[in-house]
Amino acid sequence: MKIKEDIVDKEIISAVTDYRNFPMVPRVIYGRGSLGQLGDILLPKRRSTDAPFIFLVDDFFESDTFLRSLPLLFSDQVIYISANEEPKTSQVDALVNNIRESFDELPSGIVGIGGGTLLDISKAVAVMLGNRGRSEQYQGWDLVQRPGVYHVGIPTISGTGAEVSRTAVLLGPNKKLGINSDHTTFDQVVLDPDLLKTVPKEQWFYTGMDCFIHCVESLNGTYLNAFSQSYGEKSYELCKEVFLGDFSPKDSEEKLMMASWHGGMSIAYSQVGVAHAMSYGLSYVLGTKHGIGNCLVFQHLDAFYPEDVRLFKKMLQKHKITLPKNICSQLSKGAMQKMIAIALSMEPLWENALGKDWKSKISAERLESIYQKI
């Protein structure tokens, strides 16, 4: 009888270890004007007057007016960063080295203010301040062994889900891949819809479509479960309301901010799919920004997501968005092969999209035929 109980226990333990015990953002504040409470949020986290907060801010906000809204004390530092290019491991390493050389002790924390690029950079900098080596060494899944410094995310555009995810996606010397770690997730997020009012229309659309595509790929993936489905379905419906409905700008801002949050939660316990895998190739070879890269690929994925591609094209038409054309037409054979190799290296994404036997269902030739249409 005892032997049988031991066998059962081992089976239970084995089953339990198959479940992912992933982190969630422990604290989040939501509401118009909530940025005004940032000082009160940070004050208990200040270790000393010599341990500053470092604010990494999208240079779109480089103005005296915005600077005055930040609760700067003591030796706090604001670093403005351009979001015109995808975040790079070399950029993260330079920021980390600069911070370490500028202060006698580690900062009390990092505050990232901006879109997905700034939020991913902020998460990566916070992680690397607590770990040795170069950030490219941590591109992958669960490679970070020690916690970074306290870090806060404040999105100023909605869609990427970077504010809630455990990933900081970076372009490295050999690949585009996230630092996927339990230590990457923000300790605090501030969701203030007032910060969204200055987003340019095309950027609003492309980033919002990143959210829509997150949901499509999660809800149609083999990793789908009740947890990810509940978040994904809510985000999907919110995206349809925002991009196909007729709401006031304020209502749309609030709905898309919640869609981004729920979409990020959906993929946290599942995964994305074909569009994201292929957009990684575009980003690495051509430097294409993530949101528009997803759109460029997704328009040609009728074979994978037919109904959702139809809705996507309806959204394009409603908002009078014209996607660039022929961006892959002049690629060399070597560049095309690199793009395909990067895309195919995203194994969890392909497994979610097509199943464990995904290698028998997709080929380099098929990817090239899709890239050639872009």
C-alpha cells in the first residue's frame, strides 16, 4: 500500500510541476491623473539620499512642462531616450554602465515612461543592475538568477502589453529575443489614460494592432487554456470596440489601455504565434518597429487566421491606414535567409501556433513567399 501511495504522490508532483508559476505585477494604480501620485509611491522605496531614482523617459516628452510633473528629489536623474529604433542589448549595457559609474551605490529604482520600447529598456536595465555580464547573455527563458532593482512602468501608449509582461524584448548582436524572467516584471505600474492623448494616429493604430494580434494568436494557439482565454477574449472584444466602434477619444483611450493590460496577461500564460515570429525577422534585418512589423505580416496570414485578418483589413480601411509596400523586394539572398532563420528560431511561438509537429507544417520556402509579399 505504501509503495502505491508513493507512486501516486510522484505522479501528482510531476503533474503539478507542468504548471507555470508566473509573476504578476504586484501593484498597479489606474485612473486619470494617477501620475500625480508617483511621488507618494516612490517615497517609501527610497533607500537613501545617495540612492536616486533613474527616470528613463521617451524623448517625445522632453519638455519643461513634463519634467515638472516628475517627483524628482536629491540626485534623481532623468534620461531621455529615443524610441525611433527597436531597443538593443548594447543600448541597455551602455545605460547600465553609465548608471553604475555615475553613482556610488545602486539606484533605489528605475522608472520607465513611454511605449513598449521604453518599458522594455527599463525592465532590462533594472534586471541588469542586479546581475553580472552583458544583457545579451540573458536573452532567452529563465536565465536571470538574481532580482534587479525596483522598477516602475508608466505606459504612454497602449497595446504592447509590456507594462504587464515578464519579457523585455531586445535586439542583440545575433538575435531578437526577450529577457524572459520572473525578475523582469515591473514591481509597480501606473496606468494614467491622460498620458495617451498625445499619441500620433498611425502609432496609435500600429501599437493597438499589436494588442489585437496578441489576442488572435493567444486565442487560436495550442497553448490556450481557461486562464489565458478569459483575458484574451476580453482584450479581443475591447480591441473590436476601439477600432470598429464609435467612441469618444476618452472612452477609446481607457478601453485600449485595458485591452493592452488584458492582452499582455493573456500571452503571459500562453504565447503568441506566426505574426510575431515573422515580425522578429523583419525587426532584426530591417529594423522595422514591432507594431508595424506585426501589421505588415498579419495582412498576409489568411491561411492561419482567416476571420481575424478580415477584421484587421476592415480596421485598416475604417482608420484610413496605408501600410508600406515592397519593403522586402530588394533584400539580398543572405538577408532573406537571415530573416527566415530568426523567425524559425522562435520555437515556442511556432509550437503555440501549429502544435508540437510545427516543423512539418512550415518551411523556409513558405516563409519566404510571405516575406516577398510584404
